[in-house]
Amino acid sequence: MFQNKKFKYLVYYVAGVMALLLILNSVLKSARTEHIKYSAFEKMIEEKTIKEVQITDNQIVIIPKEQEGVSQKIKYTSNIEKTNVRPLIDKLKAADINYDGPISNNDPIKGFFVNWILPILMFMLIGRIIFGSVEKKMGSGVMSFGKNNAKIYGENETGKTFDDVAGQDEAKESLVEIVDFLHNPDKYVEIGAKLPKGALLVGPPGTGKTLLAKAVAGEAKVAFFSLSGSSFVEMFVGMGAARVRDLFKQAEEKAPCIVFIDEIDAIGKSRDSAVGGGGNDEREQTLNQLLAEMDGFDSSKGVVILAATNRPEVLDKALLRPGRFDRRVIVDTPDLKGREAILKVHAKEVKMSDDVELEGIAKSTPGAVGADLANMVNEAALLAVKKGRKAVIQEDLEEAVEIIIAGKEKKDRIMSDKEKRIVAFHEVGHALVAALLKHTDPVHKITIIPRTMGALGYTMQLPEEEKYLVSKEEMIDQITVMLGGRAAEEVEFNSISTGASNDIEKATQTARNMVTIYGMTERFDMMALESVSSRYLDGRPIRNCSDNTAALADEETLKIIKEAHDKAINMLEENRELLTAISERLIDKETLMGEEFMEMVNNFKNSEEVVEEKVSIGKDEEDTMV
Ligand code: ADP
Ligand code: MG
Ligand code: ZN
């Protein structure tokens, strides 16, 4: 059975050509020649209707004289015994008929050659030309049967260094060894130390995995061969494996070098059907080839394989065995310092005004990865150009943050006054609950300027410092803040809108996590009802409890949400005046900054408790208010 599609195409092509030739040959022959008996030929001589005769070893071709009603194109053939040729010639001479021959042009080999081989060769040539152009378009060798078509995967030097990768110090540290190994492999070989053949860069998208791999090659000043796992997906069966073979062959020739396989999960998915469902021959073949190549080559030659993925848990176990990608390098979402460092790296590429303060920008972008931050700096530069500035100023950066976080400002979008009121109360509801609760992040900004990404308004809260642990009280307060938007709608309008869907989803998720993952309820104590398979997967936890328990867990979740909802409503009812005052101001100004907001809150609350002024930074609250 031929798995190879290209081979199939070729078979079809050749069969088609043969059929065509067969038809052509028979049509040509039958249309122009008619076989007659020798006696009939003799009769023709007597009747003098012959113009010319061609004699070959065993056949004569008779071309008749032009005649009315008979096309001159018609020829007659007749068989002739070899011994009869001489007498025939004498006869023709006597009858004064022109003749040609005897020639032995009818030998079967030559005939076969002329009738079959030559046309086939011609068709092959034409086919080559046609397929050749298709091949170029499709970027893979249709006619090359998976042979080495010498595609170059490498760039000689990437030109990137570790300095280009900011905020990934731990990852860099674990890769320094590999750089050193590539610099002088002899040092390691002498002692007999075996370096890992491959390292797997693991982390969320945009954190700089590809960049890091290039930086390793750049630091070591070696060639960099790269291949993306996803590029195998649309390839012909068998091509993936051929490419892998090809890649390693080239790499070995160019050692020392780095082979980088990006998005390796596309080919390295677990082969058992539990993950991903159903087999995929092509992927499996490619994976097998990759495993074979990794086992086959000698790492002392100086070929190091790096691979990147954001879903390590779906990888086939075989890939992670010793001697393969046994070393993992975590490339995580950067923290505050990391973000500042990344911003600094990218700020070098654009003209920045001197008073730009990157720390503030880093503070207002928790959760952003390197790619986002690079994007922000570029966006800020574009804004500066648009506003006719020579250098990027802080304001541009701040606007860029908002663009990246919440989508572009869409000032021309018109909301009805009624909608605007609802959105304003909703957002102030979030903000006010946040301000009145103890364990919450300070409000940084409230706005009702619609964004393209679906949020009609948002309240931005920013933590004062990076947090790694969240307490139960904080989680409950977070939920209360999330529900504050809807609560405000209820308090003010006594009716509710669809605008809280995002809040509801987030609040439910947080409450559920408290119950099932963090052991924060009395009922379930410290029992895990769900386990998070991996933070890099879609983050969806897997339930591991009985249906009954699950139902109880739902109840507990609902209880938390209900309590928080009631609390939010009570708080807003108690502070109804304040809610209205701030909302009116927001409708007026469309955007309120944290300080202004806190001032209003404090003025109102002066007599009662003093709400401490908190200065800003962190999670943003987004709503789709339709
Ligand atoms: P990944 O491969 O992890 O998805 P990339 O390496 O492709 O991410 O990152 C995309 C871009 O984001 C890079 O080209 C770079 O401009 C920027 N970037 C990402 N992480 C960093 C970082 N740690 N330092 C500097 N720039 C970064
Ligand atoms: Mg990448
Ligand atoms: Zn909301």
C-alpha cells in the first residue's frame, strides 16, 4: 500500500498518458491506413492506380494515385514475404511505379520507441514543468518523493543575545550551561559529562520562548535551525518525517548548532488517544522520526535541541524521557520587575522623552507578557507619531496600555443617555464597593468610554504590590466587588441588565475555586474536589468527586455568591447618596481617576470611618454591557 500521495499522483498521471497514447496511436493508424490482401495489391498494380510504394522487410505501404471520391490521405498496407521483395521490385520497375526501399524501418524496437517511449518522455517533461510550478506554489516537493530537497531551515546567526530577553533570569541561568557547552564541547567531553540533548522551554504564549532560543544560539554564536510544529499539520503524509530527517542531517553537518522546534505540541501530542482523540498518522510518523533522530545523534558533536510549548502536559511521555527533552526551562509570565525590564529593552528601540517613567507602566500591566509589552511600546510610538510628537511621552504609553488592555478607545460610539447612566452606576458600584471593603485593591480609574473589545465601561483596580498569595477574605471581597456592578443597578434602577455577564462569570469562578480547590469552606474542609491538571492548559480543572459532592459544592458556591451579593447591595444602599453623586460626576466626565474618586468618598465618609487613601495598581474589571 502506498501511503505516499505523491506517488499516487504520479501513477494517475502515467496511466492517463498511456491511455491517451493508446487512443492516439490507434486513431492515427486506423484513420489513414487500410490493410489489404497481397492479391488486391497486385490488382492495383495492374490497374495502375498506384502512385508510390514503400517497401519494408515484411510490409508494403501503398500510396494510391489521386482519384475522385478517394482521399489521397488513405494508404494501404499489405504483408509481404521477404522472398517476394525482389520479384516485386522487378514488377514495379516494369510497371513504372516509384518505390522506396527495401528498408527495415519497421523493426519492433524502433517502432515501440517512436510510438511509445518518445511520447512518454515528452509527457514526462511536460509533467515536470507543470508539477514543478505547482511545487513552487505549494512549497513542497510533489515530484521529489521526500528526497532531500535541501531546504535550509537555518539562519547562520540570530544576532539575538540574552540582553534582548529581559525578566527571565531563571530561564537564562539554566540555559547558560548550554551556551557554554556549545562554546567548548571538549571541556565537557574530557570529563565525560553528558549534557542533556534537549531542553524544553515551557510557558504561556508571548513570554519570549522563541526569543530565548534564538538568544541561546546568538550567545553561543552558532547556527540556528528552526522548524515549527504547526507547519507539519498541513503537510503530505510522510513529509513531516522526511523534514525531520532532513533537518537533523543539516544540523549535524553544521554542528555546533541549535535545532529549535517551536510549538512542539503540534507534533508531540501524546499518542494514546486519551488526549486529543483519534490517531493522526502523519503526526505520529513525524513524532516517531523525531524520537529516532534524537536517540540517534551524538550530542558530543555539539547539536543541542531546544523545543518550545505552552502545553507541556499534552506531550507524549516518550519525548520527556531521559536523553530527550529531560530538562525543562520555565518561561513564566513576568513579574513587576520583569515587566519593567522588558519595557526598558523595547523602549531602547524608540525615541522616549526623558521624563518617561516605565515603572508606572509596568505597575499598571499585571499579567502582561513580553509580547504585550513590546506591542505597547510600539503602540505608544504610533500614537506619538499620530500626535505629531518627536518622542514618546508618558501619556502615549498610558494610552497604549489601555489600548492593549481594553481595546481601542472608540469615542465615536454613541450610547443613549439611559445606557450611559446604567453603565455609570454599574461601574461606580464596583468602585464604591471596592473602596468600602478592607481587603481590596485601590481603584485606579473608572471610565464609561466604550472600547472596541466589548466593554462599555470598566473599573480598573491596581494592587499596591505584586501578590503571590490571596487570603480567603480577599477572595470574598473580590467577589463582592465583582457583584457590586449589578448590585448598583438593582439599588438605583430596581432593574437589571445584561451588562454583568462577565462579572458573574468571574465571580462564579472565584467562588467555585474557593470551594473546590483552595479548601476555604467548612463543609469540605481541606478536601480537593477538583484538581488543576496544568496551569498552562486551558486552566480548566478536572473534577474528582462524586456527583453528590459536586451538587453540594454547587450549593456552597451559590452560598458564597449570595452572601457577597447581599453584602454589596447593603453597602450600596447604605451609601446611596454617595453612589448617586459619584455616578453623576462620572456621567459628566466619562472618566474618573483614582484620586478624585477617593476624595469624593472620603469627603462623604468624613464623619464616620476614615477610608484610607490607597494609591493605585492590577486587576481590571471589565464588563460587557449590552
Ligand atoms: P513565545 O515564543 O513565548 O510565544 P516570542 O518569543 O515569540 O514568545 O515573543 C514575541 C515577542 O515578544 C518577541 O519577539 C519580543 O519582542 C517580545 N518579548 C517576549 N518576551 C520578551 C522578553 N522576556 N524580553 C523582551 N522581549 C520579549
Ligand atoms: Mg513562539
Ligand atoms: Zn461590571
